[in-house]
Amino acid sequence: MITSFTAENYRSIDEEIKLSFEADTGIKDMNNKGFTIVANTRVLNAKAFYGANSSGKSNVFKAIGRMRGIIIHSVRLNDNETLPYDAFLLSDKEARPTRFEMSFVDGTDKFTYGFSYTAQRIEEEWLIAKFPKRSLKTLMRRTPDMIEIDEQNYPEGLAIKEGTIPLNNNRLFISLAAQLGGEISKRVIEWFRTKPNVISGLRDSDFSRYTKEMLHTKTDYKDEILDFISGMDVGFREVTTEQELIDEKMLPKGLPAEIVASLKEHPPIVAYAKHSKINVDGEVVGVVDFDIDERESDGTRKLFNLAGPIVDTLRQGKSLFVDELDAQLHPLLSRRIVKLFNCVETNPHGAQLIFTTHDTNMLSKKLLRRDQVVFVEKTAKTNYSTKLTPMMSITLDNGAKPRTDSNYEKNYLEGKYGAIPYFEDEFKSCNE
């Protein structure tokens, strides 16, 4: 489970922002539910981000995806290749590195891993670990001038430190150490590869194949996916899949050979929803197959496409980041998805759902703890950079903190929590 994430100098993020996913031990919201205890730490199962359009909510999620991508693909970089550097541009400060850091729990062990970089090089890199019955250890720290390692607890980095094996400026230390067989480094990279997943609720076609492949090839997942779909009242309970045969003669001429090869190796999968055919007496007289991509509504299609990532996340105890979770979904469906993660009966493995939304109906003490809500905005005081304000950090005009008996939705829409659009023209004449 993820316990914190830090980002600095990335897209709309200027100064450091830090997200904590640890539950506030001073509150007992939702009857002390909504978190999982791992390695003696209360970690939240859900986190909601609210804010106006262009406030930078999506960029927070993109930062997590960018960090994950660099870690996974660092091993493939040649010495002369550049890193994907996308710094904050609305500042007169001198160019500086982008910085990412993630803290997470893997089993009973706690890790903090981070790095800073420019387009040309990794500037700094660090790995910190807390193993059971052992004190916190800095396993590795790298700067442009030196590399330090804990030889006792992290011997896999010794050959790199001593220069026996050269480390390219644009390559991560743990990437090379993992390639050399380092068990801790491989473990960290594998965690980033398999545990966090960042998707867009607006481009659900990006993970449509994910759900289809799970239904088509992983029979042990099929019942859970169908249970998820049927529980959302979309009008069907059964889905069948079919893999299309690729006839090269039917493909457009001039298609690159690598694309043709990919299509032949991974042919498209078509999913069909089985709908009951009803006679005038209301009796079921047959079944009709609907191509989900062609015949179902946008909302139903999104639910179907989300089913795979959600079921996989819940089953494996992963962390799922969904930008615009509520897009094209009825508010009750969005609420139901959040409840799946906040309820221990449906989330026994401590999975996490972190999402952005504009659905203020979810700002309810029955659905979200106060420490599960973050407000995102841009302010002139921060050079129009993204600023995060947890609900627990808000001070109201009367000096008080938001209480559990507050109407969160009403207060937010009235601007008491910030992170809403402000209009110069309120159309006063329309209310006369």
C-alpha cells in the first residue's frame, strides 16, 4: 500500500506537494473504517481529489504515472537518450530538477524510494527501508559527486559504487542493480511495475482490452468481473468474448510491419453482452448478443472497461489511480465503487482507490472520511501552480476545523473549502 507521494517541478506543480495516505489517528470517522492496518500503519483505502477545471488534479496523477514509467523503462535507456522532463514553466526560477518520491508498504517492509532528474541525467537518487525489528536504514544515496550504500543491508550496489560496473548518467541506480541480480532492487522495481496503476476515466478505451483479456484468458477472474458488472444494474449479467482472426489482406496497405506483427500476435478481442429477449407477456423468449463497444451506452461501456482494473486491484491489494472516476457514471454507481474499497468485506487485501472527481454528492460523512478528501487549486500566490489542501488542514472563517456533523457538500459549493471556480459575473439579473 502507498503511504505517501511527493512531487516537485512537474507540469503545473512548482513547489513540493506531498500526499499522505495514512489515516488520521485523531478522528473516528465512518466508525473507524476506511483504512487497513499494515506494518503497524493505518493506510487509507480511498482518497478523493476535488478541484476546479485546470487546477492540476490530473497532473498529480500524471506525476505518479511518470515516476512509475521512468522506473520501469530506465533499464532500456542508452547513454545518449534523454529522460522525459516536463518542468513547471510559469516561474522565473532557474531550471531545476523534477523530483519524485514514493513511500509504500510491501508485505511487512516499508520502503521510501525517490529521485530527481533533468532531461540529461539523474541528479539524485535514494532508497530507504524499514524492516521488521530493525531500525530505519538508508540503503543507497546517490548524488552527482558520490554514491553511498549500506554494504551490510544492501550489498547488491557495491560493484556500482566502486565503479566496477559503470552507471550511465541517465539511468537509475536500482535499475542497474536489479539487472545485476540485486534482490531488493528487483523487489522495488517489481512493486512499481505491478502495484500502482494510473488510468483515465475519460479515455476508458485505453484499458478496455485489459478487461477483455481478463475475461477471455483468466477464467478465475471471470466470475468476479461478472459479479461486479451485474451488481451495477446495467441490464445484463453475462458476457462472452471472441478473439478476431486477422486477415492481412483486409488490413490497410502500407501498414508498418511491426503493427501487423502486433495485430497477429495480439488479435482484437470482442466482448458481447447477453440481453434477454422479452415477449408481450414479459416472458424471456431468447437472448440477444450486443457488441459492447458498438451497442452499449458510454456509461455502461465505461463500467465494463473499469471492471477489469477494479477487480484486479481488489483481488491483488494494488493501488488504482483513476482520473475523473465519475465521468459518464451515475452518482450512485460512483458511490458504490468507492464503497467497495472502503468496506473490509469487499476489500480484504487492503487495495486503494485514489481518484479525482467533480461529483459533490460523494462529499458525505457516510462515504468518505475527512482524511480521505483533498482539495486542489491554483493560486496567484503560488505562480498559478498546483496547491493541495487536505480537508483536515482547512480552517474555516470562524477558526474551526470541518466537523463530522458539517454538510461537506454544501460547504464546498459555497467556497468554504476553496478549490472551486470563481466567476466575476454571477448573472445577478437572472435571479431577479
